[in-house]
Amino acid sequence: GGFLKKLRLEGCKTVQDNALRIFSQQCRNIEVLNLSHCIEITDRTATYLSANCRRLKSLHLSSCPKISDSTCYHLGVSCGQLTELHLAWCEKITSGGVKAVAEKAAGLEVIVLQGCPKVDDEALAALGDYCRRLRVVNLSNCRLVGDTGVKVLSEKCRCIEMLSLSRCTALTDASLKCMGEYLADLNVLEVAECHLLTDSGFKVLAQGCNKLMRMDLEECVLISDNVLSYLAFNCPLLEHLSLSHCELLTDEGIRSLAVGACATENLRVVELDNCPLITDTALEQLMVCQALERIELFDCQLITRAGIKRLKSRLPGLTVQAYFAPATPPHQSNPNR
């Protein structure tokens, strides 16, 4: 036990605090511990880890509903070597708890706060003040997060490579412009269902974030073909692009993407579900994308089977995900007997 450095108990729903107490006493050299979905553990587990496991570097507590800010305070006391902390869907966690960890764990590189509804801009300010080495930040579904927090985070944590802000619905173009100005190393951005974002913000983002490889823009309903032009011109490494429910996009936007620097070698996945203005012409434009592995076309009503067949004939390894409603049989009236 004393030599154990990694342990994964994810999904062990019957594990309780007492078991972790014994474990922490016997395995003091533990560095990586995954307790996600261990729904019975409480803040008491953090007191045991804090007292006995001073070498802890990576801790996963996602979907542990009994965990609260008390856990963060205990981790802050003596787990200063933490580089990775996952607290997704721990709905009792507040910005105060995040600050307690941030103040002591200056080496934090990964923090996942997805679905923590009480986390707001104060948490981002604390991360910006104390955790300058952050590379991965997941704040999706934190609906209290706004432009002020993203501005501080972008200005002070310039090593961020992955940033998830999906369903942070208060965000505006001001956030995108801060990312474009400060986050030159950003390669993954998720802003699905951020309904206030527009072409103006994405223009600045694309100009400043040339290393972008993966973007989730699903249901960014205000963006137009201009955004695809900005990405095509500025982001040659782009591999994965989700544009589902971006209902203003047309074939012209796909044409811009297809002639961009990313098209021939890097673009692998394009998701276009529920883009009602996209037609078979867009599929013809994408035939030049030799690296394309998957395209999603659910509920694109102007796409035809023939258009998909032509695309697959040019790119035989391509997976096309689409749905066509079965033809309605002609109505037949019953003859009177």
C-alpha cells in the first residue's frame, strides 16, 4: 500500500468515508486519486486526504453530490502540490471554495468546474490571481460566469490551451476579444449555446488564436458565414468544428472553409446538424478535404441522398451521419363494399 501512487475508484457508489480514511493512512504516497461518482463520500474524505496524502497531485471528485466548500478548504490547507482538480457537478461548490484551493495550489494546471451553478466571476478572479500555470479550464454550465471573469482569466492565465464555456449564456463578444488578445496558445474552445456571441468577437478571436484545433460553436445562433471565413484564413490547424444549429450559415461559408489552410490536411470533423440553408453545393465544396473523417447532417433539409453519394464517392472513408424520413406512401381510399 505504501508504494501505491495511482488509484481509480470511479463509479464505486458504495465507497464511504471510512474506507478512504483507512486508505489515506496506508497509502500516503498516493499522487493520482479518482473518486468520481462515489456518491456516498462527504467532506470528511478531504480531511483524511489533507492529513495523510501530502503528495496528492490529481484528484477527481466529479459527481460527488455531498462534497462542499469544506473539501476545498481542507485541500487548500495541505495539498499544495495539486496540479489537477475535477469538481464537475458538485453543486454545493461556490467561488469561496475555489478561492480556498487556488490560494494554496499555485501549480494548478487543470480545473474542471462544469455544472457548478454557484461558481461565478469571483472564482475566475481567484484562479487568475493565484494559478498562472492553468492549461485546462472547464466552466461549462456555470451560468453565473460572465465577461468580467473571463477577462481576468485571459489576462492572467496566458498558458490556457483548453477552455470550455458552453452554456455560460451571459458571455458576449467582450470575452472572445479578450481570448483573442491574450490566449495565443488556445487550441480548444467550447462555447456552445452562448447565444450572444457574434461575428465581431470571433474575428478578433481567430486573428489572435492561430493554434485553434477544435471549436464547438453549436447554437451560436447569431454567427454568419463571415466566422467561417475568419477561421479558414487564420486557423490552419483546425481539425474539429461543430456548427450545429447555426442557422444563418450557408454554402458560401462552407466554401470559405474548404479553401482555407486547414481544409486539405487537417479538417477531420464537421458537424452541421440543423443548418437549414446548407445544400448539396456545400458537400461539393468539401470534396477537397482529404482528411475529412466524419460529417453530421441531421435535419439539413436541403441535403439530398444524391449529394451525399457524390461526396462519399470522392471521400470513400468518410462517415456521413444523416437522416432521411421514409417516403410517405400514397393514400389509398378503401373502395365501398
